[in-house]
Amino acid sequence: MTAVTDRDQLRYIAGQAADARVNVELETEGMTLNIGPQHPATHGTLRIVARLDGEQVIWAEPVAGYMHRGYEKLTEVRTFPQVTTLINRIDWLGSFANEVPFILACEKLMDVEAPPRAQYIRTILFELSRIANVSLFLGDLGVQLGALTPVFYAFRDREYVLNLIEGATGGRFHPNFDRIGGLKDDLPAGWIDETKAVMKKMRRFCDEMEELLIGNEIYQARTRGIGVIPSEVALSYGLSGANLRGSGVDWDLRRDQQLPMAWDKCDWKVWTHPDGDVFARVWVRLQETREATKIVDQLVDSMPSGPIMAKVPRIIKVPEGEAWVSTENPLGEMGYYVVSRGDIGPFRVKIRTASFNNISIASWVLRGVYVPDIIAILASLYFILGDIDR
């Protein structure tokens, strides 16, 4: 009888002690978490060093430089026409859009303007690059949050857009198609009809993403109110593109500057969202993809006839001078500051990429979030490591 009583008493004491341990706030030591440099959520070889208190980030710092390829110095030992082969690879998903601001800067120095038909085709291919780039982003974001299905939809439908780019330029990822003064070739027969059919498919893809991913209550719980960037902070870090418009700033270089392109010949809308969180940045990109399909449709319907190349010398020598041109690329503002000494190649090229600013804000926006939110925030900022380590 006594043994049973003692055993029950010990069991009671142990139970009370366990309850006490559960109810006491445990103070844990700080922990340093390394994400990367080989983590898929970082879109390349990037390392994020995060200092944690429990599961909350108290300090974070991006460590770039693992895949530096020295584009800016490589341009100094290339002729002007050869540079497009290099800059195609800065944002490997951006395709043709990477070439345009550099070519425009060279044309500015040479006082040359591409013919109207070339300007239309440039703008169409630019927007097709945006659609191919951002559609993959939308599907890939689902994977980062644990939803596998959207990325299969994205890869499926992006192929149609890449087919169009390849059909016109001969290059699927790296077209190398833009030329100082115009374009390498005109559009092939039947290309416009195929383009209009693909634009319908991409609008259906946007509807599918809105229903499958954006409207999902689990997705919304993981993205709303997470990684909020106020507009003044976004501006102070030099954010651009959807990251800036997702914080409510109505700014788009396609509308807000004059370039020899064809955006001003179309009726389209710049979308913004006031919340500044992960959800807002993704939502803005979804709307931009829809708008890009409308821009392409309007341009192919109103494209002028005529030549696709202006008269330029066979051997390009850009006059001495300096020029800066930036465009609204898929990831944000991409600009080239080209310095020429009157030779066949540039003396210096400084490249302003969107991704560098997109990742620079990570140390600010990751402070105070929880570990699972790190991945959602990094994915929503959307950066390409080749676009950083240039």
C-alpha cells in the first residue's frame, strides 16, 4: 500500500514539474543560421546570414559575390556589337530586354534612331521577355511556399513565349538580336498570328495563377502582412519595378520617360498596390503580365511597314562621349552608362541592375520576421544573382 502511494506521489510531482516547464518562458541563446550559398530560394549562389532569437530574425545580411563574372570589365575588350552577347546573360531570364538599354545608349552617342518598324519589334520582344520572365516567377513563388503545381503551369506556358522569341531571333534564352540602328532580321511569316494566339494563352495562365495560387487562403496567410516595405524605405533603397509599385509608388519608366520605343503608342495601365508586403509585390507582377500581353496585341495590330535597320557604318565606331539609358526591365530599372573614346569598343560600361537594389533591402526587411518568412520575402523581392555579381 505504501509503495503504491509513493509511486503515485512521484508521478504527481513529475506531472506538476512538466506542467511548470511548459508554462515558463524559456530564454534561448542566439543562433546564427546560414541560408545558402546553395539554397534554391536564393535564386542562385547567394548566402544569407541570419541571427535568430528562437525562430525570430534579429539581424540578417546578404553575402553576394559567389558567381562574379566581371561583365563590366569584359565589355572593355569587346567591340560594341559584341557586347550584346555578354549582357544577354546578366539576367538569364530577361532575354532580349537586357540588350535594349545598351543599344539605345550607343544609338544616343551615334545620334542614330532605329526605324519605326524596328522600334515596334523591339518593344514587342521586350514585352515577350517580360512575360516569359514574370510568368516563371509566379509559378516558382508557389514552390518556395510549398505549392508545387503552379510551377508546372508556368513552365508549360512559358514555352509558348520562348517559342515566339526563338522564332523571331533564333535564340531561346540569349537572342543577341538587337543591333545599333535596328535589328538583325525582320519577323518571319506567320509569326504575328502565332503571337496573338499565345497572348490569349498567357492571359488564361494569369487567370489560373489568380485562382490556383493568389486566391488560395494558405498562400494569403503566408504573404499578407509579411515583409512590409513602406514607400519611403523602398525609395531610399533604390527599389524599382514591381517592388516599388508594390509599395504604392506609381512609377514606370515605360510611361515616365521618352525613349525611341513604342510603349507610348499603346493604351495600358501601370498597376500599384498600397500594402507593400509579399502579396502586393506578387499581385503587381501578375497584373503587369496581363498588361504586357495587351501591349503586344496592340503593337502587332498597328505595326508599320518599312525597313528594320537605319544606315550605319559596317564597322561601328561610336563617337567620343558618355551616355546613360535605363529601361523598365522585368526585374526593375536596368541602366547602362556607356563611355566611348571614339573606338570600336567601349572605354567603360557601368551597369545599373535592378537585382542589386532588390537584395540590398534584405537586411532591413528581414529584421523581426520568422524563419519561414525569410523564404517568402526573398522570393517576392525577385533577384537574379548574375544581375548582382556583374
